[in-house]
Amino acid sequence: MRRGPISSVLGFVCLTLWWSLLSGCGRVSKAKAADETDLPSAPVVRPKRENLASTLKVAGQFEPYQEVDLHAKVSGYIRRINVDIGDRVRTGQVIATLEVPELNAQLSGAQAEVRHSQSEIARSQSEVARAESNHAAVHAAYQRLAQAANQRPGLIAEQELDDSRAKDQESEAQIQVAKSALAAAEQQLGVSRADNQRVQVLSDYSVVTAPFAGVITKRYADTGSLIQAGTTSNTQAAPIVRIEQSDLLRLRMPVPEADVPFIAAGGVVQVTVQATKETFTGKIVRFSRALDAATRTMVVELDVANPSLKLSPGMYAQTEIALQQRTNVLTLPSQAVVQGEGKSYVLVVADKKVVKKAVMLGLEGSDKVEIASGLADGENVILSGQTNYQTGEVVRPRLESISLPSEERR
């Protein structure tokens, strides 16, 4: 059957309508895509579950492990000084020698007194021997008279026998007197030796030696200087030199009161010395266990080996002390959290709209923070530029890598 003109017209009209519909749908899709492109982009990140540690960054200062001003125990003139500033010395090395004439005279007198006491002992020993010999003779004479009187009564007069007995007892007493004199002489020898030892020790103090290995950092006197004895009653006595042990240093750091409960011996510390461009890891060796009333801080110390003396006392170092450790916690970059009006909140992009959510923070690390509550895994959190967005604003989220620096709003 042949189609009429009306059918042809109807077909043309339908084809035109169908083409118009297709063109309209394409224009709508393109317009919608163009509208999304025009939306402001927002850099977002998603919270991650990971291990987190809180740290404290504080400046520390290197100090010598030991430091002392060397004083002389006796007064005198410096005859010779063997070191100068910057010299390394070993334990027992002679630092300076003093000239003390009066002390030398005292030492000679004390030594003479010892010899005199020894002579007195020798004399007393001779007296004891003489008294014992005399007693033996007198006692033997008395024994013979007593024996004869017993064998032949009346042969020996009673007066003669009594005189012999008295001499025997007297000679025995002389032995005790001589022994007492010997004991006194021996005691005097002990006193003389003690005095001689005292003066000898003072004489030894005229040679000033290093109490430990270190470096001479100050020199207070020169050859010929008069040095007063460094006693507690003479506060004006000047030292000879200052010695510091620098092959082992103390790194001292002030820890704020709020972080004191997390300090423990063996705690890990990252140290960066800006002067030497050196970075190393150390462990807390000791801490004062008391707060400074003025600064409200507690001193924490590390021992740092320094055999080459590359580090010098007085240098500063930047330290990072590990305080707390948490495992498998929900974290965000610190810059994604906004603090305001005593509360913490984040801006979340949900269905392309900005939503403000209050969160509760937990442990705070160096660049990340724990989200204890208020946020779920997988949510898109605006990373930076939060002041540029309003609640309810429609934005286009742009997922950022946490390790990369955030971008500003375009």
C-alpha cells in the first residue's frame, strides 16, 4: 500500500522531535558538568588509623659532665704553672707547683721530732735492759741470803735480810718505771709521726694536680702569683685554673610542668645540633624530680659522648622528647582541626555541602592529632583554609595526600 503525504509529514515531525530531545539532554548534561566545574574546590583528607606518639620540642644546652675551679690547699707563691686555656689534661697531671718556704721548715722540724722520738725509744729500751739486769743481780743476792737463813737460823741478821728484800723489790719497781718510760717514748713517736704526716700532706698540696681528665677553660694566676689557701673561712681565695670534663657532656632540657608526668629514665630523645649540623638519638639518663619555682620546669639530662670535643659546652640543641604512645587510633593532620571558643571542630564535606562537626581530641603528635570522638572513618575533612568556607556551602571536594602540602582554595 502506498504511503500518503500525511504519513510522510508525520514521520518527518517525529524525527525532528526525537533529534530535539537528544540535543536537549546533551546540553543539560554539559551544563550540569559545567556547573560542577564552577563549584569552589575544597582540599579534603580522610582520617587514618595508625600509631601515634606525642612529643615535646624544647631547646637544650650542653654542659660539662664535671666542672671545678682548682684551689690550693696551702698558701704560697706559684713557682711554675704548666697549663693554659684549651689544654687537655689527664687525671693526676701536675697543673701548678707552689713555693711555700715556711712549710718546708715545718716539715724539717717534724722529721727531726720523729728522729728525736726514735732516739728516746732506744734510750728507754736501754734503761729497761739495765733495770732488768740490776734486778736479776739483786734478786739473786736476796735468794742466797734467804736460803742461808732457812738452813741455819740466826746465821743471817734479820736486819740484813730485810734490807736485801727491800733492794730486790726496789729493783723490780725500777723495771716497771723503765717500761713506762719506754711506752711514753713510743707514744711520743706516734704523735711525732702523725704531725710529720700532717705537714707532709700539706707539703704535697703545694703540687696541684688535675682531679679528672678534661680541658682547661680558665686560668686565674701566673708564675709568681700569691695564692691563698682555699678554705671555707677564706672566701677571697682565688682559684688557679678551671677544668671541665668535655669528653662527656650533659645535655640539659627544661620540661614544662604539664609534661613532667610522662618523663621516665630511658625515654627516647631526638637531638639536632644546629652549630654542627649533627642529628642523633639519645636516652634520658636522669632528671631532677623537682620543679623550678620560677620557670615551672624540670631539668632533664642526657649523657652525650664527645671524645673528639666536636661539641662545646654552652652550645644549644633542638630536642624532641617522646612522651606518650598510642596504637591504632583515628588521626587527622593538626591543620585540619580548628580551635574556637574553647572547643575543637572540623569541616566535613557531605553530599558536596560543608558541615561543621565538633570533635574531641586525644593525643597530640608533632603534626597529627588523635580524634577521640565526633568523626567516623572515611569522611572527607577539609584540610586547610577553613575560614574560607561557610556551613551549608556547596563545594567540590578534592582529595589530598596527607604527606603533601595542602593547597589554598582556588
